[in-house]
Amino acid sequence: MGARFLQSIVRPNTDFPAGAFATIDLPVNPLSLIMLNFELTNANPAALLTYSAVDDLLTNVTSVIVKHKGENIISGTLRDLVAVNALVGKRFPGWDRLAQTSGGIRRISIPLGFGRKGFDPGECFPATSRGNLTLDITRAANPAGFSDVNLTVEAVELIEANPTRYLKYTPQSQTAVVGQYDQALPIGNPYLALVFFDTALATLDTATSSWGQVKLLKDNVEQYFPLSDAQTLAGMLNSFLNLGGPDWGHVHGYDGAQAGMALGDDASVPVSQGLRGYFAMNFDPNGDDMYLMETQGAADIKLRAVGTSATAVRVTPVELVSVKK
């Protein structure tokens, strides 16, 4: 018999009020993907801006955490996790309907992977015992654009898989300072990427960045990126991912002086943030392990930044964890 996979419902369609959703037990078989499927009921918008396709949802879900025996394996805001999966796995949000009418339904699916490729038996989360692997999700109060949220969770299990490694991605956060500062990074596992978020890049109209110019240091020796501008790395991320394509990546504005949906360059508020504010250091650009950033045996791994704005920043190391046999 050939290899098998099972894609099945872990939690059926359930109302998801603001706050924390009840903890969900994930399957015990080797796990490749989980799909978070959100069903939104549109509200009568207070402003034209509220009907961006999926952007409001990405902002609304403030925390997603997958834990194994109390250790975070995947964690971050929903937008952080979309950014990681887009870069590392070329996985993007999908949908089956995007109604724009008041009371209409939008259904949006967000894939989260435990390996770079879906359905890869060599790179997925290993088999575990019931109750050890859990999922927690928290969201904020409804924005103007929708009045109700339901959640369905599905999982892709690889029944005969015997993985040798899996992905771990959890953020490191701090408030930047104007000038030089350091951010410590975890040691032990090789990195596929570092995915950054910069509030100044995401929200400000000025040419400022809280990461500013950033370098990577291993035991005080520069590695891969001896000095790069956050703005350049952000442009590279958007270019490599071709973010002109997916609707969630579009950034539109509207002319507030117009009564209708006229779009204009003078708009100051974006309809869709997409991945504005994100950039990355990619150590696996070809998907072949050639350039992995090794950390085992190091005494110190850190980022050194010189920022021009003091706002909140995050960096999510995407680690390749070896399965202990």
C-alpha cells in the first residue's frame, strides 16, 4: 500500500465570539498542515474602508498558538503566521466566497504548515499522544466590517510518516529605541528564515523604521546579512512573493472627497495592509538546505539594529527542528 493522508475536521463550524476560543486538541498522527477556516458575516459598514477582502480578519485574530507539552511550536498574530507561511511554504490565504453585501458571508481559509512543503512525510510534526498537541486562538472585538465569526479547523495527517524534522516558528518581541539596540535569538536549531515586523514601516507615512539598518551576528561575527536596510528587505519580500497577485496583498486607498468608491492617490488610509511592515532574512531561498543558518554550538546569536523610530518590533525565527528518535 502507498502512503496515505487524512484531511479531516478537527473542530466543526462553531461560533467564535471575541476573546479566546476553547482549546482544541489536535490529532495524534504525524501532522503536516492545519487549516483555520473563518466564516464572517458582513455588517453594514460604517465606512467604505471596512470591506477589504481578508485584511480585517488578519488584524482581528491577535493570537494563534500551537503547543506541544506546553512548548510553543507555532505562535504569533494571524498576520505574522500568514507572512511566515507565505515566505517558507508559498502558502497563502484562500476563500470560497467573498460577499460584499450586508449580511453576506465571507469564508477565508488560512493554512499553517509544520513543514516547508505540504504532505511531506519527512518534514512534519511527529506522532504524539492525545492531549499533548493543542491549538489556542484569540481574537478582538468585531470591527465595523463584520458582525459574527465562526471557526472550523481541519488537519492533514500523514498516517505512515516517520518525519526527521519539523518547523517551529515563534516570535521575539520588544519596543525598539532610536539608535542601536540588540535582539537575542534562540540557539540550537538551524534557521530557515527570520521574519520581521516593524510597526513604523506598517503605520507611518515617513521614511522611518524601528529596525532601520539591521545585521545578524553569531558570536559577534557578522553572518549572511552584515548590514541591510529594513526597507530594502521589505521590498525584496514583496517582490519575491509577487504580492501584486493575491487580493489580501493589495493596498488600496479611496478619495474621501468622493461619494462613491473612487480610488485616488491622495488617500491616506489603506484599505488593505497586506504584509506592509514585514520583511525577512531568507536562509533557504532555493528550498534545498544549502544556506541554512546554523546555530548549534554558538554562545550568542543576535540581531543588531540601528532604528530611526521607537515602535514595537517582532522577529520570528523559523527553525528546522530535528525529531528525537
